[in-house]
Amino acid sequence: MSETAQHFVICIRNDEYPASLETRKIYASIPDLDAGKHGQIRVVDESGEDYLYPSDFFIPIDLPREAEQAVIAAA
């Protein structure tokens, strides 16, 4: 995947971050190789900004093109 590709994840835990993350919600993630080396993932959270979170809080998903466009438009 390219560094500019849009990635999506579903939040499955929000321990210590209930104001920033909602479980069962789809979030955009931003590729960050350094974060991945440390068990973290960069996610655009409820604030609209990207932050690092534990990667085990999320499951990566592939969305059909139409669903992906709808998620992007709703953000």
C-alpha cells in the first residue's frame, strides 16, 4: 500500500480514551511505520486530529469503494 492510501479501522476498545474514541466506530488511520514498530497506530479521532493509540484497540477493515466514499464524506 502507498503512504497516501486511505486506511480504515474499527475501534474495539477505548480504555482510558472514552472522550476520544467510540467503540464500534470506523476511523481513518494514517500510515506511520515508526508507530507500528511500537505497537501503536495513528488514528484521526473524535477531535478530528490524528493521535497515536495502542494498535490492539482497532481492527483494520477493507471497505467497498462506495462505503469508503460515504465514510470520507461523513467525516
